[in-house]
Amino acid sequence: MTATKGGDANEGTSARPWTLKTPSGQSEFQAFRDPTRSPPSLVVQVGSTEVLYQLRCLEDLHAMLQKHGDWMALGSADEQKPAAEGTVEAWGRSASNPVGGWYGLKKGLRGRFGNYVPPVMERLGLAEVEHNPRGNRMRAK
């Protein structure tokens, strides 16, 4: 992962996962990069549930947000629910994104991209994320 702007290189590993909060601040989760998986993955542990996203989502989302140039609504939604157009969530499952569809890797748990990926981006210094009870947005740094 080359898009890290700051922080300890040993953070965000399986041995030293990040402990983060969802943008609304209501839930805590752990996340780490696992480049040894196929494909390389961003691992999110929410209680006993493991959610996986393609690791490249961090660089791809950062590039998209830079091109977008402004705040973008997160629009988090479960896989089974439609994502609001023009949101980070919709982009994370769109046929027009760089992977041509879902960044989520576990069928049934591919959603919530707009809930778990933005705090990782914020921790890496790649994005600003709002922390309101609802309707949060993000933008590239």
C-alpha cells in the first residue's frame, strides 16, 4: 500500500489492527491490511463478523475523491439494499469503478463500504470524514 501519508508502518496489520469508530461514532471496529490474501484485502472485524474489501479500494477511492474534488455523501447500506446514487457506497459497488463492481469480497457482507472504509482513509490521512449522527460525507485530503 503506497497511499499512506502518515502513521506507524506497523499499525494496520493483523498484529496491530486499528481500532476505529464508524463515522457516526456509534460503533467500534478493528481493521487491518492483509496483503497476503488473494486478492490483497482490507480486513474489518465487527464483533465476531469479518468483512473483507479489496485492499486497492483505499487508493482507488482516494483517486476518485480527488477527481470529484468536493464532499461526497457516504450513503452506507447493507448489500441487500440499494445504495443512493452519487454516494461513496454506490461507487463501491458500481460497474464503473476501477474493479467493475463490488469491492466487498464476502457475498452477503459486501455492503457497508461507506461505513467502514472512510474511517480507515481518515486514519491514513487520505480523507476528511464528517462525524455527525447521520448524513456524513467525506472528501480527499
